[in-house]
Amino acid sequence: MGFEREITLAAAEELARRKQQAESDAEAAQERFFAQCPRGAEIREELAVNASGIARAVLRGGNVRAALEELHQKATALSAEYDALLAEHGLTREDLAPRYTCPLCKDTGVRDGIMCDCLKQLQRALAYRKLSMAVPLDKCTFEAFSLDYYRDDPKAAAQMENILRVCRNYAENFKPGAANWLFKGGTGLGKTHLSLAIAGRVLEKGYGVIYASAQSLAVALERERFLRGEDGTESTHDKLVTCDLLILDDLGTEVSSDYVNASLYDVINQRMLAQKPTIISTNLTMAQLEDRYTQRFASRVAGTYNKLEFLGSDVRIAIRRNKQKK
């Protein structure tokens, strides 16, 4: 799945920290036990010597079976003595073993040659946390989207109820190669809210999501214009192209330039060719998109994006009025 490189690296670093901490804590517990019971340390050394003796017995040949049996009996006796000493101090072997956060992969992130679920979960959590710090992700959920603000307009109410259903189904059934969507309509009609609701749900499913306003992306693209790749980090452009789902909010509100327009077209075009889904929200009509971004840009969007027309009155104004009444 296409999490940003910094999320992948951060998750790997966190697992490495957990692994080191678990093993450090286990080593400290062993040292405390050996300080109280020196015989325990002696037994551990004897067990190590005994184990190496097994290998030597095999290499020497001769009556290997008899030698191995003798070594096995010695190991059993030492292990029993070790367990008895632990019990005298109110301990078990588990108390001195590393307590990994994930016992299945021992905090390596890999199990049976594939990525462990713990690493996938950690990547999701880090991505969600990063996105939540930038936007009110926890407040913009499907459950929090109220249709009451559209009830005065039957046409708008029916349309918004359908849009809510479409967006929820899209998020619940999201997978690579999902459809592109263009959210059109005036300000305050719920485009941003439902975009964030989709982002949150898709992140929970374990996919890499980038949500950003067109203005913030324009600033980032301009800033990196002459610096791409110089510091060894993944560029904004590359992140936009490779993430599992790109949500571009408020297209048309950014400060425009030939470079930004060309970069946005390149991102949208590359994602279309790679069959990576994108959601764009805008207040502009298709004609206005063509005037602002060129006919080629508008043609790409018109030909490859499903469209949802948001109707109604500015919800934010209605919310402010309700608060004033209270």
C-alpha cells in the first residue's frame, strides 16, 4: 500500500525502538535476577557450553547417539535447576524474556516473509495522526454529516442524501483502481466534510491517503520547485503521484502560476495513467476549470471523473445562525 515514505520510515523506526526497548528491559531483568542468584548466571553459561557440545559431538562422529543423549540429559537437568531457582525468586522464564509489542513478529514488522499486521496497523495510525493534526478528521465523519440543513429544499435534500450514500459506499468499498470523483458546488455545502470522511475511513482500511487544499499544495510545489530531491526526501510531487488516494480540496482557490498548473496537470495525468484514484472538490464550473487550467486539464477531468453536484445553501451560515439563536 502506498503510504508516504516518511510514514513508512517512521513506522519502521518505531518498531525498532519497541524491539530495542523490549530486549533492553529483558536484559535488565536478567541482570537483576543474576545479581540475586549468581547460580542462575552460571547455569546459563553451562547451557550455552552444553549446546555447543552438541555440535561438536556431531562433528566428531563415533557414537553420536550416546553423546547426544548424555548432553540432552545434562541440558534437562540444568533447565530444571534454573526453573527451580526462578521459582524461588517468584519468577518464570517469561519474566526474563523480551516482552515484544507484537509477539508474532517480535517487533520486526515481518512474519513468514510478509509484512506483519502490526506494521500495517502502525502505518495506519501514524498516517491518521499526521492527517488529523492538519485537519479536523475526527469531527468530519459520515455519522456527523447532518442532512437536516438541506430539508428546506426537497431537491437539495434528495441530492445530498444520495451523495452521502455514494460517498459512504465509496469509502467502505475502496480498493486500488477505485473511481475518480469530482465534487462540484458552492461553498459550505459539505464537499470538504465528506472528503475528510472518506479520507478517514480509507486510512482505517490501511491505505495511504493524502488530503490537502489546492492552496497548500501550490505553496509546497512552488517551494520545492528548485529543490526536488536535493535533501534526499520524497518530493511533494512524488507523494501526490504515488499515494493510494489523493484528495485535492478547493481546486481553483490557490494562487495560480504556469508552473503550479502544469504540475497539477502532471499529477492528475500520471495518477490517471496509473489508475490511482483521485477526488477533487471545486467551486468552479467545467468552463471555469478550462479557462483557468487549460482545455487539456478540463478534458482529463471531464472524461475520467465521476461527478457529484452538491446542492443547497451554505451550511456554515445556518450553523452560525443556530448558535446565535441559542
